Amino acid sequence: MIRRMAEAAIRIPKERRPRDATRAASRSAILDAARRVAARDGARELSLRGVAAEAGFAPAALYGYFRNKDELLLALAADDLTALARVMRDAGGLSGAGLAALDLLKGAETMAAASGALNHGQGGDAERLFNGRLIVALKALSQASGLPTGSRESQCDVVLVAAALAGLALFSRSGRLAALGFTPEEMVARVESRFRA
């Protein structure tokens, strides 16, 4: 009896692993489908029903992974923040990190759409994930650019640089930066001159 209980205890974690892997694969498939739908229809027009159809899931099945559209958008944006942190780390220097960030952000509509999700202030795991990834991206920007983060003032500088880059990405994405007669390189060089470590 004790032996069977011990064997059962040992088997339980092994049985859960495939389910966890299946759940992670399903979540990944849903996010991939959501990214395709967002690219095709626009992130603001994203619907759980449309994502479910694209992923080959029943619409109700998505609610096992995301409570609503806002959570799905935040998950997509969190993935974009991970990619953003990676490209900034690899670029080196504020100018390189800034241009890499602009290049990635001009094609990442989910970041702008997620800002609306954050405004709804639902909290939860999706918002915590987004906030954690945002902190990682800010640290990557700080490290790549050589901006210190030891004081509140220097942390403010990193947030200001990030905000400037986000604004430049918005201008660039909408064509306003070019319409105003500026290039991304020129603007990032200006940001760098203002915040040089």
C-alpha cells in the first residue's frame, strides 16, 4: 500500500509535465494567432473570437488562457517588450539601442493597443507580466546606453529616454517624423546628446 502511494506520488509530477507543456504550447499558438490577426486587421480590432478562429480553437477555449481581449493584448505587448530588451542589449550604446528600439517599435502595434488595456486597470497576472517585462526593458536600455540607475534622478532619466523613444516610434510609425523633416537617426542622436552618461 505504501509502495503504491509512493509510486503514485512520483508519477503525479511526471503526468503533469505533458499537460503543462501542452498548455504552454496552446498558449503560444494562441499568441501566434493573435499576432497574425493583429498584423492583418490591426491590434485595436483584435477579438477573442477572431483569434480563436485563426488558432483553430473554440472561442470559449481562449477564456482558459486569457480573461479578455485586454489580457491578450498585454501578453502580446509583454512579448514585444522581451524582444525590445534583447535588441537594445545587443545594439550597444544609446544611439544603437535607440535606433534598434525605433525599428522594432514601428512595427509593434500591440504596444500602443496595450496602453488602452493598462488604462482599464484590471491588474492581474497579465498586467504584472507586462510591468515586469517593462522593467527588464528599462534595465536593458540603461545598460546599453550606459545610463546609471543608482539614484531616483538617474532612473527618471532612463524613463525619459524610453518615453522619448516611444514617442519617436509613434511619430515614425505614423509618418509624422518624416513629414516634419526629421530622421530617426537625427532624433536619436539628439536624445543621446541630452542624456549622455
